[in-house]
Amino acid sequence: MKAVLAEIITIGDEILFGQIVDTNSAWMGTELTKIGIRVKQITSVSDSPDHIVEALDSAKTRADIILITGGLGPTKDDLTKHVLAEYFHTTLKLHEPSLADVTAIFEKRGRALTALNRQQAFLPESCMPVRNVLGTAPGMWFEQEGKVFVSMPGVPFEMKRMMTDIVLPQLKAYFKTPEIIHKVVQTVGIPESILADKLEDWENSLPSHLKLAYLPHLGGVRLRLTGTGSNVSQLEQELQAEVDKLQDLIPDYIFAYGEVKLEEAVGQLLKSQGLTLATAESCTGGYLAHRITSVAGSSAYFQGSVIAYHNEVKTSELNVRTETLQQHGAVSEATVREMAENVRQKFKTDIGVATSGIAGPGGGSPDKPVGTIWIAYADKNGTRTKLLHYNKDRLLNIEYTALAVLNLIRQSLTGLVEE
Amino acid sequence: MKAVLAEIITIGDEILFGQIVDTNSAWMGTELTKIGIRVKQITSVSDSPDHIVEALDSAKTRADIILITGGLGPTKDDLTKHVLAEYFHTTLKLHEPSLADVTAIFEKRGRALTALNRQQAFLPESCMPVRNVLGTAPGMWFEQEGKVFVSMPGVPFEMKRMMTDIVLPQLKAYFKTPEIIHKVVQTVGIPESILADKLEDWENSLPSHLKLAYLPHLGGVRLRLTGTGSNVSQLEQELQAEVDKLQDLIPDYIFAYGEVKLEEAVGQLLKSQGLTLATAESCTGGYLAHRITSVAGSSAYFQGSVIAYHNEVKTSELNVRTETLQQHGAVSEATVREMAENVRQKFKTDIGVATSGIAGPGGGSPDKPVGTIWIAYADKNGTRTKLLHYNKDRLLNIEYTALAVLNLIRQSLTGLVEE
């Protein structure tokens, strides 16, 4: 079967001049790939009618689908709309449902509809309007010689909503793309290369309609299994069987299925086990607590934290013994152990965790270079500590340390033994 | 004078499939704009020789400069290099200085040079090699009929270093672009539209070779003044005179000149005044402390923090009175005032700041809807509080609250009276 090809055209000087990073295209690329449509080219052009027409002419020689974002809205004089009307030899006409949508948005904001915004409800007569429930610029769907052109606003949340609700399902139907199903498996604590080694035999044994993608990101590798076929429930079963095999192959490294963050998975574990948590942070400086409290509902298990940036605070607020600090230093197993145990007692929580290290760029020594970091986990059964060595910049050292602590909590709560 | 036009071509399926967001092009767009080169188009193409050639042919009809990233390195079989050699009718030849660079990188990593990596030192004979001090793939500079083609690796830090050290200065010289100088003025606490109102008359009075750009971002608006001409020191003087006028027009909102973050500016103020700081955080959950400690050297003024996520912790660790919590609730002026004053006493710092609010999505009430947030600043002269109302999602509410506290510290330390 021949692949259905798409091209994305983004319109706007602000992308070319670097004032905006084009995140829309990556999102669209991901979503189109998921339904079996292949993106052939992404083109960013200026706010100029000739340039837009040139890009459209060029795109339709290569692709079946041309998705256009930007160049809509009153500040851009709805440039794209006028160009498309001329390109498809049609004229603008008032589209009553769009006018009703725009009017409703202005009423909600408590403002009167301006003449400029009323203009936004005038659409090319030959297009099928694509409803925008989150903004004032409707989308437009054109068909020409079996090819589809869709114009959408550049505002990310408006474009995403239109794609999800209308454009992607319609493209799927129009081009009769095969059924495609994905399952995402989230791993942590294992580098991509070692993971690939462990999974090589299994991956090679996958039937050709099931594909594996490694999607590494800061702090973990997402595995995406994709099945292509005609029978959804059969694909579901096949994928689930493979995911079960994965679970047997790398049980210690999988922390969730689907789009779940590590702090969310840890939050779920704490909640389901009815446990509470406190943190004592030195080098992470509050970032660990921030990751934990970025999860809605985290107040159910997170009690609070002491950020002991100065040694004085480690002593006065966390009761770390002066002898410990003098003998072993702030960045030491002994200190981080006392920090975790004492914050647990102080906050009367089930679990206490702690961090102490040299985030950099200053503060390193031959003995303890930048990136030397101790972490600890304490609960009623005892305390476990871990020494980390990172060689990144300050912010990455902080980030990786927070992820290592979250993983240590996860390992402890699921009965995994530390390596 | 006719503008010099550039096009950027990025090569790689991983961008088209959405596995990578193309941040390189935005960075290049910003840097090219700064030296007076205008980006006309950005094109992302697949890992296919025909497609790359098509993009090159198309780009040279529009632009004077074609910058190519990606498609280099052993995993891509140096695709771009082979395509360019054929495109410019030349052959590959060992380039000894590049071989020395690659060998040195492998030695540093303690590994033997592979045959694959040795191949990377073979370059098209007609190109001028562009040295890559951070990686194994050298860049290539070609000239054809007055147009310049530069190929660079897609790894962001390698590309940026090559652009900064070699490509940008050479482009400036080759195309004899005019002298362009920028001054950046950082503002906080004033929305773009109100700022534009205040600056309208001044902006209209600017001579035509001085331009103002508003660059809004989360938490502030950067103003960039750009001067174009032939005499650098005269431009410098003219720009400085305009910046001085700006300082008179909006003294309360400017927190820094140049690329400085708000937390860095606050850190500088604390350091220069020899003051220390502690935070007491409820709704920000450690994020405020994280922003403060993300600055290298912040241990000079930051003592630590109590994150009192639970009311119990507010009482036990921050000595907030039970009556205060009962009468006014945790999200109240009285509570946040006690938090700031008590953390200051407890940590023996010059300044204590505090946050308490409803970050959402849960926890709101008709009385105190989501986004109701109190902040406080306490020093030896007394305590000031501020009520914030945000209507964003959880993470944005946390982010904006941290910025509001940083701004409150800045205002207090510079003697600005709160509105």
C-alpha cells in the first residue's frame, strides 16, 4: 500500500525571525504518524501572498495532504484566507455558524463584536469550514483533484483542538488509512543502548505489522509499539500480548503504561499504599518538591519539605549532627542519611527522602568533583542511600538528581532491589 | 540597500515525524536577524538524496545564503556530505586537520578511532571545511555564483558553536552587511499592551535606523533596540541615549539590561546589598526556591526554605498560629504574613518571603476560586503582602506566583513602592 503523504506549511515572519519556536509542526508530525500518514516536508514561509502561493504549488507536487497553520486572525488581516480564496478561485461569503461562534466568544469575554472580528466569519465559498471552538478564526478544508488542503490558526491550543476533533478523523476517513494502534511503555533507569540490547531478540521476533520505536527523553526512554491492520480488537490483543512479554523482559524498568510522568506514577503508588512523603533538599534546592507538587492532588501524600541550602539550616532545621558535617562534609552518605531520617520524623511521614551534592559549576574539589551527589530514602524498614555521578551543567544535574530520587521511591515502593 | 536573504534547510525524518522539535532554526533565525540577514524560508526535508537536491535547487532561486543542518554523522552515513559532493561536482578527499580533530576527540573519550569515524574526515574537495571543535562531523562551506551554502551537523551545541565562531562572522564579511548593534532591556510587571501605550510617543520619535522590537515571554517583556549603520561607536552612543530615555519613561519596570533572568537580577541585588533570604512556600511547592537556586552562586544569599504543603507543617515548622488558620484559612493575608515573618526569624535571614494559594485544578471555592494566591515579603522594616488572581492552569499559576514574588523582592530592594 502506498503511503499517504502530508506537508505542513507554517506562515509567519515570527517563526523565520526566531521569535517563535515552531512546536506545532512536531505535534502535527507525531499525530499524523500515529494514523499512518507520513510527513514529507515542513515549510515555513513569510507573510507574503506570493510566497504562500509558491509553497502551495510546490507542496502539491509532493503530497496528498497540505496542512497550513498561521496567517489568520485580525492582526494578520486574515492573509491566508484571502490567498486561499484566490488560489481556489472562489469568493468570501458570510458563514452564519462561524459568526455565531465568534459572537459567543466575544459575549463570554464581555466585549462587543468589532467589525474586524466580524470579518473573520467570512469564508471562501468553496471550502468546508472547520469549527474553532476556542478562538475567532475558523479553519478551512479544501479539496482539489483528490488532494486535501486544510488551513488552521497558528495558536497551538486552537490548532490542536481542531486537529483532534475534526481534521485527523476526517483525513483518516478520506484517505481510508489502515487502523493503527499504539501502546506506550514508560521506562526509567536504563540507557537506550542497554535497553536495545535486552530487547533485541524480542524486537526481531515481532511480526512485520508490529513496530517498535525508542523515544528517549530527559530521564527515561518511552517505548512505542505500533500495530497496523484492519481489525482493531485483534490488533489490541496482539499488542497487549507483546506488552506482556516486555513486562517479563524488563520488569524493573517499566514504571507506567501510556502518557504518565514518573512523578505521577510515584504519586499513584503513594496514594494506593496510603503513604505520606516529605523531602529534605540541599543541591536540588526545591526542584524535587516542585516535581512532586506539580501533580494535581499531590497534597494527599506530600506533607512538605525543608530546603537546607546552608549547613546551618541542616543542623537547626534537620538536626543533622555537627560531628557528621565536620567528619564527613555536607555531601556525604552520613549527612544525606540523617537528612532523610530526620525529615521523616519531623514531618511525621511514612517516607523521607534527601539530596545533597555539588550541582556546579562551582564548589567542586578533587575529592568531590562537580556532579557528586548523594541521595537517600528512609522508611520504617530502614534507610537506603545511593551515590550519583553526573557530569552535566547545573540545571541538568538538578534535574537528573530529582529523577533519581523519584525512581528510588518507586523502586522501594514496588519492592525492587537496588542494583 | 537590498536585504541579504537566507534559507535554512533541515534534514532528517526525526523532525518530520515529530520526534524532535526543530529549535535550531529559531536560534539561527534570531542570530541571522541580529546581523541583518533575513530568513526567507525554513524547509525540513526527509533523509532522501532526491529530496535534498530538490530543496537546494528551490532554495537558491530565493536566497543568497543556504544553511543546511543535519544528515551528517556515522548513523546517517554522512548523507548530506555525499549529496553535496555530487551537487557541486566534486569528490571526497581526506582532510588532514579534520582527521586530527576526530582522532583527538576519540582519544579524549579513551576509545580507538573506528573506520566509520575516520570516514568523517573525508570532505568534498571544493569546499572550505568548517571546523567542529565539539564533535566528529566537520561543516562545509561552498560558494557558487555569489551564493553561499553551509552544511552543519544537527546537534544543537555543535551547530551553535560553529555558527558563532566561524559561519556568522564569515557571512557578515562575505556579504558586507551593515553594522548592527542591539541593546536588550528587560521589563517585568507590565503587560505588553500597556508598555506599548507608554512607549508610543518615544518609539515614533526614533530615527529610522533605530528599531524597537517587543519580545514578550512568560513573566515579562524584553525590549530589543536595534541600530543599523556604518559607525559602531556612533551607533553605540545613539542606542545608549535612547536606553537612558527608556529608563526615565518606565523606571519601575526595568530590572536588567542584556540577557539576564529575573532571579539573576534579584540575586545580584541581594549580593550587592549583603542580604540573605529564606522562603516559606505553600502553593509554589518548592518552585520559588528552585528558581532562586537555579542561579550559580545562590548559596551566597539563599539560606533555605520550608515547604509547608500541609497546614500541620505551617503550624509545626513555621509557627503559624492555629487561630490564624482557623479564622482566615491557609490562603489568607494573615497566614502568608506569619509565614514570611516566621521563616525570616527561624532561618535568621534579612528577608523572608511566602506564598499561599490555590494552584488548581481542585481546591477552589466560590469565595476563593482557583488562582487566588497571597504572597508576602518581610524584612526589618515590616511586611508587605499582595493578593494575586490568576486564571491559568496549575503549572502556570505556580510559575506566575514565583515571578511575582521575585518581582516583589526586587521592588522592595530598589525602594519601589507597590501600586
